[in-house]
Amino acid sequence: MIKDAPATESTARMQDELTQYPELLRELLQNRGITTKAEAEIFLNPRYEDLFDPFLIKDMDRAVDRILRALQGNERIAIWSDYDCDGIPGGVLLHDFFKKIAYPHFQNYIPHRHEEGYGLNIGGIEKLKYDGVSLIITVDVGIMDIEKVAHANSLEMDVIVTDHHLPGSILPPAYAVVNSKRADDAYPFKELCGSGVAFKLVQALIKRGNFGLKEGWEKWLLDVAGIATIADMVPLVGENRILAYFGLQVLRKSRRPGLQQLCRKMNVTQRDITEDDIGFMIAPRINAASRMDRPDEAFHLLATDSEVEGGVYAEHLHKINNERKGVVASMVKEIKKEISARATTDGIIVMGNPKWKPALLGLVANTLVEEYGKTVCLWGEEGGNILKGSCRSNGEVNVVEMMTYSKEVLIEYGGHKFSGGFSVTREQVHLLPQAFVEAHTSVKVDGVAEEVCVDKKLHVDDVTWETYRTLEKLAPFGMGNPKPTFLFENVTVSRVRQFGKEKNHLEIQVTHGGKSVPAIAFFTSPESFGGLQEGKRIHLIANIERSTFGRVPQLRLRIISVT
């Protein structure tokens, strides 16, 4: 459906407010609820200075005072970060700060996904105690690790938790808990990612400490803060828009050898990096480190200042990401074969195999949701008696509610509305299919998947560089600021072809009024859109994007739906 302008004011009033902007930009702003000139200027021209004072976050003053005391006393500090593309950049961010101020007594700790699992763990804490650590700073983890923090306290270690996940009813007994989602926190922005919180901590340290740093030095850390903000899919509004906007600017000229080498391996031009390059190219390779191998490989890629090491890590991550794609494809193929054999009519797919890697099941489930339009729950084994799994919703059911309904069968579970994870024992796993099927039909259904909203109807001859430059003013895109979506009515399909090494991507040429433009969709075929063929007239909903695959950049459409 076409988006309606916000109903809080008259359309005429809004148009008067935004009259200085071209018609297309004005409509796109209105569709995003931006109705005044002041709002438009803030959105279109983010300012670094508009970031909030970091000391407005609860416990930030305690965290900074404790770290400054540790620096003065030459205490050993450990930065304990999560193993994903939020925690790892955040760990790099703090690493770079301590390195910049020439503080030698610190180390980074990233737990091994398959051996230690998510969050703090007793073994890791005791290892750090053996290493002489007296202060642990977490990044993107810790808010639920009440017993682990208490154990660290019993070893006479202080813990500063910096996290962005929703706290439970009880906070961990840490020296400081820096998380704007705390119920007692009045910070004006609640949606920072883990690296975003870590960046605020560095801002606060620089503000209160006397390190002799050049004013604004911390802006060089925005490349990793921006990667995490975009990769973690937090809403790109408010402070996150500022971090992502300037993060991309810094990333395009980042001096990090590992990033530079990785861009070359991916055939991505660094000066032209977009949020799509982060989401589809950089983040998967960083995440592949923990899914397939060791997460510290991704840490070193971002942290090293050696050209040689940067090349080694870039090559390794590129290689294991390709391996990851192969394993995921094999798992998808195996599961699809089993689905065909079962011929179930249930609205949910529940399957498992001890051979499947739990770290990859979320990726596999995403693919199957797209293929079958059903909620998917898969489990695998990492060793021992505990099996771990992932759930992905088709948009019609809240999977956390579904798992809560089935909690008698599960050991633990958690996540978000449309994605989550769970653990189950070997003895109980045979009960899982029936429990999830019953839960899927019993919990409150949130309604059908969100309807595609179209910003505006366009003609094929509107796909111009002038139009694209208008769209760029709204970037970076993501949650809270989706890419503008357009309807192209009654266009003719003039060419259909499959491309890619495995011929699993679709490109069509659409024509109207004598002008043609390519339109693509990855991992699809003509049958995915009702059997596209040359000469067919269609209504096409798509985004406009810039392709840099060839030597000469070109504009193309990214297919969303076809009728």
C-alpha cells in the first residue's frame, strides 16, 4: 500500500514547512513522520555534537571513576566482549582507547562460542584472576550474569557491566551497570547497541580523564562503532543514526589494515562502503569467526596495525565465511529433503540433528522461513547432554511467547519477537515437536506479516542519478529508517536471466515508455515471482540502488514483490 502522510497536521501545513525540499524528498520525509523544517535538518544533516552527554547514563560516573582509579593504580584490566559483530567491534574500541593512552596492563577476552557459550563464565573469570586481573569491563554482555558477577566479586574482582540487552528484575551485583535500558535510567535514548554503549564509555573517560588526547580523537573509533550499530540491526534513529552516519564516513577512510585488506578480498571499494556492504559482506565475515572457528580472529582483523597480519586475517575470515556458506547450504538442502518426505501441514517446522552446528541454525532457519513461509525451529549439538536451537518466526507469531508456552520442555530460552534461541536436554528433545506445534497454535498470533508499504509510484524513466542522489540524503538505511520503496506499474519484462556461479540469482529487465532498467533478486528464480517471462506485464515493487559490481557504476532495482 502507498504510505499516507502523518495525520497529526494538515498536509498543506507540512508541505509549507518542507517547501524548500524537492517534491520527492519532501514526500519521503513526511512518510517517515518528519513534518517540520527543524526535524528535517536534524535528520538530513546529523551532527556529532548532538550526541547526549554520556554521564546521563546511570552508573557512568561510577564506571569512569573506577577505571580511572585502576589506571592510576596500574591494575590489570580485562575487556570481556561478546563474540558477534557487536561485541567484537566494541572490544576493539576499548582496546584502541587503552592502547592510545599507552596503558600496558589490559587484555581482551572473547569467549569461545562452542566451548564457553554466551556471556560471562566461571572458567574464564578464574583464568583472568590467575592472570592478575582485578577489573573486568564487559561489552554487549553481562546484564543477566548475576551469579557470574557475584563469583568475580568473591575473587576480589570488580566488574563493570556495559550492555544494551533488556535487564531482568534483578541487576547483577557489579560495581557499575551501564545500560540505558535499566528501569531506573533516565537516559534520553534507549536503543544503543553494545558497541554504542562502549563508545559512550570512552567519551566519558576522555571527558573526565587527563590523557592529553587531541580533541575529537575518539571519532576515529566510529568506524567500529558504526559497523556494530548497523550490523546489530538496532533502530537507525536518534543517536544510532549519528553513530552510523559518521561511522560510515570514518570507515570509508579507515586506516585499519585488516579492514582495507578485507575490502580488497570482497571486491568492495572502501571509499564507497554502504550500510549494505556492512550488513551483507563485512558483518557475516566477522560473525563467521565465532560460528566456524575462533572469534579472536575477527578481533585481530580489526585491531591489528600490521599490513601483513591484516592480510592474513582477511584471507582467513574470507575463507571461513565461504566454508560457512557451504555448510549452511548443505544443511538447508538436507532439511528441505526431510520436509518433502514428511509432507506436514503444520504451520511450523521443528527439526534437529546432533550433527548440525547450533551456531549456524539461525542462518539456516532464516532461509527456510523465506522458502516455506512458516515459523522454523531447529536444534543441534555442541557436545554434552545439552542441545541448543534457534527459532525464527514467519512474522505471524511471537517466538518468545511460543517458547514460554513450552517452557516445561526447555532448560532456557530467550530472544526477540521474531527470533530466539533455546536449550533442551537429550531426554526431552523428543517432546519438542509436539510442544512447539501446540504452542504455535495456542499463543496469541500477532497478525499476518507486515504489509509492504510503498513510498511513491514512479516510472521507469524516474530511475536516474538525480533520484538516487535524493535517496542518498536519507541514508544510512536500516531498522527505523527503511529504504524508500517504489511501485512501478504496468512495466514489461523484456529479459529474464539467472546469474551467479550457481545461477541462483535472478535478473530481469523491465521496460516502459522506451526506457529499460535492470531489476535483481538474490537467491530467487522466475518461479519465485509467479513465473516471470519475457513479454509479461507486471506491477513491480522495488528499491533503487547503485551497483558497483562492474567498472562503471549503474542504477538498478532491487525486487521486493511482483504482481
